[in-house]
Amino acid sequence: MANKPKQKFEIVGDEIVVRYKLAPYLSKSEKSYVIGTSHGRDTFPWEGKNVHINFNAYVMKEEWEGK
């Protein structure tokens, strides 16, 4: 039986849990390394409504490169 893919979004109690793969790359501005992003708006259903999420997780270039 194939594994069921994990949902990106989950409501746990009073929290929204968001799961994305870590995929580091240098940002377009070259000021930081993006380690996770929604690449714009992502949407999931909740209580009959569409919930929209945007996010970027990043590390400043100087810290990433240890300068």
C-alpha cells in the first residue's frame, strides 16, 4: 500500500501546523538563503472556509556562510 502524502496544513488544538520540505537556495536579492517558502499564496479548507497562507523562512547570508 502506498504511503498517504502528508498534508501541508493541519489544525491541532488552537494552532495551525504547516509542513514544507526544507530546500535551501540563495534568494533573488542574494541577501539571504530561503530554506522554506509557500511561493506565494497557498490555501486549505477549514470549517467550510478557504484559509490562505503566505510564508518565507530564511537565514541571512552572513549567518549562513559564517561570516
